[in-house]
Amino acid sequence: MKVLKAKEKIKPVNLEALFGALADRTRLRLLNLMGDNEVCVCFLVEIIGPNQPKISRHLAYLRRAGIVSARRDGKWMHYRIIEPSDATAQTILRDVRNALRNDPQMARDGKQLSSLCCRPTIPAHLVAAPKPQPCS
């Protein structure tokens, strides 16, 4: 068992921020599309629309809630779900993600992403974009 030092205290989850992040259909769609993979924002915009700044604002909201991280690779931004350090937040996020698997729109989004990134020819503006797993 690890003993925590004074500076290593686990910060309690901000439930208001977490539930706020989960209270929007677009943000739920983003979480669903990321699944267990890292996804370039360009593919998220292509599936959800309407524009990149709006999707980026939703992703920033998820980052502030501590459930998504971002990584820059040149001009591309990649996003992935991260596990919160708080056990309560972990349970909530896991349960929400499980519930999303039963939603018809979420299933359509997932199929659309898979179809888009795995087909031999993709839209010209996505040609140089890094493809999400497992299509890479």
C-alpha cells in the first residue's frame, strides 16, 4: 500500500464539473467516438460537425472536467479519454460510457468514424490527418 505524502493528496472530484461535462449530447458523442482510442480533432469534426471551433470548445470542457487529455502532433490535435484519479468519478465515467453503447446515435457515429477512417479514399482535407486506431 502506497503512503501518500502531504503534497500527493488526491484531489476530490469536482462533481459539478464532471456532471456538467456529461450533460451535453455533443460531449457525450465526443466521448463515444474517442472510446479507448486517441482521435484527431479533424475526424471528430467530420463526424459531428458543425465546425472545428465549436468541437474544440466542447473538448476543452471535457479537459477541464479531467476526463479528456490532448496531445499536439505538428498541426494535429489528438484527444483521448483519461481515467480520473477519483474512484467516484471513475465509476460515473465508466457507467456513462457503458450506457452510450446502447444509444442508436452513438452506434451510428461509431460506424461512421470507422467507415470514414478505414476506407481507401477519404476526403481531401483529411488525407494527411493521422487516422484513429485501429485504422492507422
